[in-house]
Amino acid sequence: YAMACISAAWFGHTADKMKVIGITGTKGKTTTTYLVKSILENAGYKVGLIGTIEAIIGDEVIPAANTTPESYIVQEYFAKMAEAGCDCVVMEVSSQGLMLHRTAGFVFDFGIFTNIEPDHIGPNEHASFEEYLECKSMLFRQCKIGILNADDEHSEAVAANHTCEIHSFGVEDNNEKTFLGKPLDLVAADLGFIKENGKLGMHFHVKGCMDCEARVHIPGRFSVYNSLVTMLVCHLAGISDQAILDGLNKVQVKGRVEMLPVSKEYYLIIDYAHNEVSTRSVLTTLMEYHPKRLICVYGGGGNRSKLRRYDMGEVTGEMADLCVLTCDNPRDEEIRDINNDIKVGLAKSNGKYIEIDDRKEAIAYCMVNAQPGDMIV
């Protein structure tokens, strides 16, 4: 905590010169940071980013080692962003980052909560779900305006003891929803699936502080939640509705159900899914679009958990029409040994598979043999 405060002072409290938006939650942090960045840039702002994939400062891109870097590095990035002429910073705020006071020493203009589920519980992370939840809640004692997902069952607990102005969002059901005794600020209704010209996405109507039709070219119901929080924070930041809708319609997030427009006949998607939960989530999302066949191209990281390989093999075998086992990042292991572990899981679900060790060849094989309506992920 002391280092965070000293670092902020050392760099001249540069966070005060920009609008700083912090996003916490188990899922959706990365996608939401890029959505917010896209819309703010579309509206003419210069935006810095700190997140799981990279930090972006002007034209400089720095690969990330942690979701939320150490406090000294956070403050150094802020100073560089201010110097580069950034008006805004959007950053992912992990529970670890909050627990270890990496974001102390300044106040966020906006704090955002996407959702929470048991994750990061273990000897090197959080002792319990309660501790994990408490760390997330720290953000709402360190921001001016808090924005929370009212549909998450834990959001009221996350907002407990908040010191900020509170706003909320959710998806319409038959009940009139409230959050902490107030109506929701932004609600999505009439959700629909977009499936056209090799692109997938969602369209929906929003009401509350905005009233309009929105489209986003990221597939899945969860992308509606990511869009809602993005729309709400940008609206509260003074961005016009039209600029918000235009930015949302254009955005694409690297490696997060990322659509590659290679054909109008079939769909090619890249996703970062690397364990059973995230793999099941992305395949469930794609199945809602009724593909002719779902084809899954993947491998497993070397020197990592064998259990993860068995689980991924089982879930892809159960859900995909064909699995193409290939090279991921083998590190010090043989690709053959990694894929043999995956096959243990595939055997459990009688999954159909082929093996092509060279990743480029594996992708090319799928593209050459794709049939109209197929989804290759």
C-alpha cells in the first residue's frame, strides 16, 4: 500500500489528469476494456489500456505479465499515457491487484463489476470465495461512480460498504428489477442472434437512460452484458448515443470469440479458451447459432496440468462434430504426448478426431474441407 502511494506521488499523480475506468469481474474484463476503448476512440478520445493481453500507450504496445501490474508499473504507465496525450485510461482490475493494493494511491472515475463465480481460489491466490468477493468489493470504495451487473446474484454483496455513486444494468425478464432499491439504469430486451455473411453477433433493444436498437458483432448472450456495461459507462462519460452505437457495431476483440472474415460460406472463430469451463462456454455459445458442423482445432500447453487436457478432450469430444488436435505451445513436452493426454478425454465421450501436428496445416485442412454453414473454432 505504501509503495502504491509513493509511486503515485513519484510520478506526479498523473491519474488525476485523465478519466480512469477500472473493470473487475471473473469474466468479461478483457472484452469490456476493448469495447470501451473502441467507443471512446470512435468519439475522438485518446485512450490508454492496461489488461491481460497488453498495455497500450499511444502507438506503444507492451505485452502483459499480469492482468493488473505492480503499482509502480501502473503509475509509470499512467505517466507515459498522460505524456502521450491520453484523455482516458481503461484497465482490468484483478482481485489479486486489489488485494495487493496495486491500484491504491488514486481514485477511479468509474469502477465496473461484470460478474463473479468461484475462480482463483487456491494456495497462491484467494483463501476462499468470501475473500475473493471482498477483494472485488474494494473497487467500490476507490471510485467516484460504480456500475454493477444487477443480474449477478453476488452484486449486492460486492456493492456492500460502497462509497461511490451507484448505477446498474441487466437483461429484462418478466419482473420489474431494482438494484439497492433503485430501478436499473440500462436494460436490454428483445435479444436476437445475428448470423450473416460469415459474421455472428447479437442485436437487442436498450431502454432506461438510452432508448435504441444496438448491434454487436461478438456472438453470445454474454456479449449483450459486455455491451450493456460499455454503453452505460460511455453514456455516463458524456458520449452521444450515436457514437456509442457506431463504436459498438465496429468493435472486435483479439482472441475473444474473434470472427475472421475469410468466407461468406462458413465461419472461422479464434478463442482464448484454455480450460474445460471456457471451452464449454464458447462451444455452447456457438451451438446457439445452429452450425451445420462445429469443428474444434486445438492443442494443450506443455508443462501444464494433465487434468486440463483430459477435461478439454472430454468436453470437445462431447460437443464438437470433429476435433483437430494440433500444436499449441508444447514448451518442453512432445506434441504427441500432450495430444495422447487429450485423447484420454476424447475416448470418454467417443469424440471424433484427427491429428495434424503443424498448426498452420491443421487450420488449412479445416478451411479447405469446410462445408457451407460450418463453424471452425
